[in-house]
Amino acid sequence: MINVKEHEQLSILNHSAAHLLAHAVKHLYPNAKFWVGPVIEEGFYYDIDLGDEVINEDDLEQITKEMKKIVKSDKLIKRIELSKEEALEIFKDDPYKIDLIENMPAEEIISAYKQDDFIDLCKGPHVSTTKKLKHFKLLKVSGAYYKGDSKNKVLQRIYGICFENEEDLEKHLEALEDAKNRDHRKLGKELELFTSHELVGPGLQMWLPNGATVRTELENYIRTKETKEGYDHVYTPSLGSVDLYKTSGHWDHYKDDMFPVMKMDNEELVLRPMNCPHHMLIYKNSLHSYRDLPIRIGELAPDFRYEASGAVCGLERVRQMCQNDAHLFVRPDQIKEEVAKVVNLILSVYEDFNITNYSFRLSLRDKEDKEKYFDDDEMWDKAESELRKVLTDLNLNFYEAKGEAAFYGPKLDVQIKSAIGHDVTLSTCQLDFLLPERFDLTYTNEKGEKVRPVVIHRAILGTFDRFMAYLIEETKGAFPLWLAPTGVNVIPVNNGYHLEYAKEIYEFLKENDIRTKLDARDEKLGYKIRESVTKKIPFTLILGQNEVDNQTVSYRKYGTEETVTVSKEDFLKILKENIKSKK
Ligand code: TSB
Ligand code: ZN
């Protein structure tokens, strides 16, 4: 998806289109007052006060018509420079513009752009005439608080986008439509993968049987893979005492992201936002020698974070999540090799899921932010330069981002773009010199001395929640056979004649661990086949007289029109190969 802000010419065009929008709104709603109309990644918007009037998507058509009229009449767009007095006089009826003028730095030249009977404050630049704004589209309308403050009035925000030619606009609208159809929240509902309810609360998703089946496969997949890589898995409680989080430092640096304390008699408990403190104590449960390291403690662990209700988004950002977590306890001389192993594990998993569109981000602290980050410059400098060096040595292509580190250390994050354009972290690998200190972790070195291990925090799938959101959007809900909630849908051509045989095949596949459904409803064959496709079931079996007579099965693979006939044993072989290859 195009990022308008990254293209200078497109930015100018969209800025001018925002003025065009305001111009048309002024014609249609003479009492409208205008706040700001900036260019954003997705195009432009304008925040407008329409008094008591509320507009909706239907009104956009009329506004569009008026905008087209102004485009057609080819008005020149002229820049004028004003003194503060002149500006205040021109905009005397618009309190929002007066606010802007009053708050401008004294030395700044006030400029405005005029097109016919409409004038608006603006730094510019703009296109020279309204004729150049032909290829635009108004996209949506929503409410937005004046200055983003919920104590203020709600203004109407109209969004749009403008291109240089119709072809680019059409292409963009198609991409938007595609993104809408990929949105995991929409597909999650249609394919009955997960749901939420206001009685449960925002950011708290319930996984339906279909979604739960996919998740179980993901859990088994990653647990098996980690076991092969030398991980040990544990179970630890979702609750911990406040003291546990005071010890770890979460209390000082992460409290705002946690649910409040539960007080009972003499106890103070919290729902954990992370699993590290529990895993530190698991390490501490026994004595370790340098020969035992690395020790890799993994857990598929529920965590709770008090995400803002406005920020939660389907399964992508939730308040209860399940991490594919592990903490690796390593000697300083093992950091490089162990980070490399984590990176390779990430890459191997991405290959299995065909994940290709991602970037590596080295997430660093913001030195100024003493609240968010543990205050020890020496420790930070060491951790950051060490992680940067490892990544450089590994020849990874990464970019750096200030202020994105965890409170305890720098991270290597894998960033992806969701269908609706959110930039989110999927996998993460983090270097930590702090928690070993806070929990007084040790191992015995070759000389018999007690020394500190280093901790690597890592999550390969991130959380099952976010990973599922990603998978749904990438596959458009058409999961590969090994993950699909239903792998094969068996449909008899005629219930009267072919149901017995269909049942036999259904039992055969189930016996062989294929997730199979039998559609024995009294519906038309065409209807049942269409529904099988709508549900994105990888294989649909259509069994009629031919199949009964020859003891064969005829299957249609999702996404193809062709029907293939084979023996049931060969079909099973095809399925097993498909599952094994994960494709
Ligand atoms: C990796 N202590 C580490 C852990 O050992 C940790 O908690 N890291 S984290 O804060 O970055 O979270 C791990 C992963 O959880 C992130 O990479 C991201 O993929 C996922 N995640 C974070 N917040 C949410 C959320 N609100 N909803 C869904 N997934 C989330
Ligand atoms: Zn951790």
C-alpha cells in the first residue's frame, strides 16, 4: 500500500485535495468551521465543525459532486502572505483558525492559499489549479476530538486520497478493497475462528472451535520444534505477587501496562504481563555450572496487559494473550551463537509459514526517558552495542529505532505490516543484563567462582493471538491443510444413493487423522460445493455413482476448478504429503 507522505508530489496533491474538500464543504454547509487538514500516510483528512449537523458516508457523494464541480471550473490556487492583523481579520468568523493564528510563532510568515471564494491558512506548497485534483476519492468519515482531547468537542473528520491519474487511483482503491477483505477481524467472523462479547470486555477474544484447532496445531508445531532445539518447557502461574514485579523492575517501569493489584488479606497479587520473573526463579531453583549453559526455558504462557481500549484490535492487539515465550540463560561468550540460533529458528519458522514480507528492527532505548527505561547507561551501552555487533556479524539487514527497547534491554524485533496498515512486531529476541542482576542469578565458572549469566528473552511466533491475526490476513483465511480447521469436506452427490459410500470415506479419513466433515444435508449439490469453497476448505470430495462403482474418490482442491479422481489410498497419500510439506 502506498505511503502518501513518502512521496513529495503526492503529498502536495493530497494537501491541495484537503483544501478542495474544505472548499466544497463550505459551499454545502456555509456555517462550517475548519480546524486542520493534514496529509497522512493514507492520503489526507480535514477536521470540520459542522455545528449540530452530523454527516455520514452517504453525504460523501454530494460533497464529491461539489468537489468535482470546483475541479472542472479550473480555479487558480494562489498563495498570499499576510500580517497577523490581516489574517485575524480574514478568519474572524472561524475560532479554529484564530486559535491557529494566535499560536503561530511571531517570526513565522503567515501564508494562505486562495481558490476562487475559498481561502485557507496553509504553509503550502499546493498545485497551481484545481484542475489538477481530478483523481480523488473520499474514503470515510469519523468523529475526532478537537486537538485529540476527549474533553473537547467532537469534530467531523473526512478522509480522502488523491492521485495524479485515474489508473493509480483505481489501483489504490483495489488494494484498499483487498486489504478490507483480508482484515482478520472480518475473516475471523466469517470463518468462525474467534469472537468477542461486550460482557467479556474489550481486547478479550474467545477462540471458537475452528480457531482453536488452528491454534492447537501451532502450539504443537512450535513446541516440537523448540524441543528439537534443546528447549525445556515449563508451566508457571499467571499470577504473581507485587514483590515479584518489584524485584524484576516491572513495577517501576511497566506498571502502567499492567492490570491493577488484587488485595486480599495480607497478599497483593497481579496478573502477569510477562513471564520472565517466573522463569528467573525457575533458573534459580537449582545450581548451575558453566557446562550446563545455555539453559533454555520455554512456555506457552498467558499474559495480561492493560492495552488502551482504543488500541485493541481483533487478535492483533489483545489484553489477554499467550506468548510463545522462552528465556535463555547463557554465558557471555555464548551470546553470539545463541542469538544466531534464535535468528535461524525465526527464519526456519518463517519458511514453514512462507512469511517473506518483514523487516528486522534493532529496538534501542530513549536515553531521555528515565521512566520507561532502567537507568544504567553503562549497562545499556554494553547491551546495545553487543546486540548491534551480533546482528552485523550475522549480516542481517536491520534498521534502528529509538525508544522501542524493553525496559530491561535492547531487542531485535521482526516487524510486519497488517492488512489495515499497522506496523507490528511478530517475533522478538532481546538481550538482558538487568534481570540476572535483579534476581541475583549465578552459575559456577571454570575457576569455581559464582558469576552472572546473561538472559536472552525471545518469542518466535510472538503471541498465538497476533500470529493468528497475521496468518489469517496472509492466507486470506485459506489455511494450508496442516492448519485448516477442516481439511476435507465429503459431499455425496445424492444422499439416497451415495451417502453410505461417503460415510465410509469419511470414516477412513478420520481414522487416518485427517480433520474431515461429511455434508449429509438435504441441500443441492451445487450449493454444498459453493459453501465448501466459501469456507475455504482445502479439499472437497464429491462422491457419486462413478466413485461408488470404481471405489475411487474425486477431489477438488481449494483455488482450482479441476476435479481429480484417485483411489482413496492415493488420496490419503496426497494429503499426508501435503501436510508434511506444509505447503
Ligand atoms: C519475549 N519478556 C519478553 C519475552 O520473553 C516480552 O514479553 N517481550 S514483548 O513485550 O515484546 O512481547 C512478546 C511478543 O508479544 C511481541 O513480540 C508481540 O509479538 C506480542 N505482543 C505484545 N503485545 C501484544 C498484545 N497486546 N497483543 C498480542 N500480542 C502482543
Ligand atoms: Zn521475557
